[in-house]
Amino acid sequence: MPPSPTAESFRVSDSAARRLREILDEQPTGTDDEPALRVSVLAGGCNGFQYKFALDPATMPDDIVITAGDARVLVDPASMDLLAGAELDFNDSLMGAHFTVRNPNAASSCGCGTSFSVE
């Protein structure tokens, strides 16, 4: 049986951690805990799987919590299976600014980088 995924299985680049902090600082403050960036892999997209990024105030009991500077990234175990060894990055270029995943498990990906396939 392969080892269970851990927070060390998925890295967050410095640029992604900085951008996440900027996004969180722009959120309205309240009495609830600060949200985290949830990264998940869903079936669909033009290549079979697609990445989803969303702010989520709730941490589920089985979530893998990754520290990103002074912010948090949440990944569910099923998504982590497809993200093991990958890195969350933030790109800001003439083509636009966006989070992206550098995933060594992806056999191919679409031009926009939001969907991928595995062998």
C-alpha cells in the first residue's frame, strides 16, 4: 500500500503564498476563522481532470493542511493523490495573472493549464 499523502507531498511557491496573502488581506474581516485556499481536482475539463481553486472557511477533518507563508492551503485526500509531488504557483504575465499547478503526474494538459490527464 502506498504511503498516505502528507502536506509535504504538495508544495506552495513563494509567489503563490504572497498572492494568497494579498487575496486574504482583501477579504472582509469577521469573527470567523480566516479562510484558506482550497485546491481540488475534479473530473472534467478538456483533458479529463481540472483544477479548482476557492477560498474556503471550513477545514474538513480529513483535509491536508499546507502552510503557505502565514496562510493555509487545503487539499482533500482524493485530490492529493493526483497532486503528490506537484507545486502550486502564481503566474503574473501579459496573458493574465492566475494560480497554476506544476504537476509531474500530468501526462498532458490544456493550453490554459487548468485541466490535465494522467496515464
